Amino acid sequence: MDGSADAAELYCFGESGNAYKCALALTLTGTVWRARYVDFFNGETRSAEFRALNAMGEVPVLVEGDHVLTQSGGILLHVAGQSGKMSGATPQDRDEVLRWILWDNHKLSSQIGTVRFLMNFLPADKRPEGVIPFMQGRLKAAYGVLDTHLAQRDWMVGEGPTIADMSCCGYLFYPEPFGFDRKEWPHIDAWLDRIAALPGWKHPYELMPGNPSDRA
């Protein structure tokens, strides 16, 4: 991260797995950036000011001068393109990177995000009955796809880390319970260790401002 005026600004908060994907990619590609904390739990994303920035009312948002990008997958592709890193070594690799980002957004992150929110950030009496176990069942199938894919490879695509890794790992480093025990998925577990060993890697609550204790 960097406090200079020309740094890219990532609107984020520590609990957001989608923002973490982008913060991690920015950091590991050596992009100059700074975090702009969004007070999600007190309604900032619902404010008129924030909606003027992103009508979708969500993080992450990446601002580079007059250029505003939203949606984690789009931001990841932008960061890789701008930095010349983590995009895939060949055209075929780049196609695979996009394929896994789209899979993650549909099958993994969106469902983890919902389950984790329901289990940890929503009062128990407001949780819709049956939704959590249903989604955890769907997630178990997704974990199986990911674990099998990583059984014979170190990284999601090619011979090194790409934004596909950043996308798929985004929620899996969080400590709050959502039905995922990495020790049950040995290939995912080893892959997460490889990501955490990359120079510059930080835990989401270290890389982005705000964490559950801040709201106590």
C-alpha cells in the first residue's frame, strides 16, 4: 500500500472477501495503491454518495484518477493487464484464468459470501430457515471441484500464481466459520499455504482496514 496522491484507491473493508481478492492482487503485482475504508456495517454502501460512485452499492471499487472500476473479476483483469503480471503466460492460459474467475464468482465466492454473512454477521433470528445447510451442500461440491483441480498442480493455471488464484482463494483465508475446514481438503490446504508464502502476502484483516473487533 502507498499513501501517495497518484496511488490507485481501493474502496474496501476487512471483512469483504471480494475486496480482499483485489487488494491481494494489487499488492502481489507491486501496484501502488491505498485502501479507502468503507463502513459497510453502518450503511455506507447504501448512502447516496457511495451509490454515485458505484450504483451497485458494493465493494470493491477501484479508482484510478477519473477511471472507476467495480466488480472483483473486472478489477482483477484490469490489475493484471496494467501490471503485466498474473494474467497467464499464453493465450490459452489467459482463457483458463478467465474461466476460473467466472467459476469462482458463480460457484464459490458468491455462495461463501452469503453463508458467511448469514452465520456470522446476521442475528440468528433473522437467518432464513434451511438456507445455510442448502448452500453448504452446494459449496461442498465446489470445494471438491477445486480440490481435484489442485491435486496435480501447484497453481490454478500454468506454472505460477495468477489472478485466478487470487479470485478463488479470496474467502478461504477468513477465520469466521462458514462450514469450510481446509484440513478436509488437502490440496486446497497446500495451495493456500503456497499463496500465503508469496512475498508480500497478508491476511485480509492485515491488508485491509476494519475487522469484527472494530465494531465491538
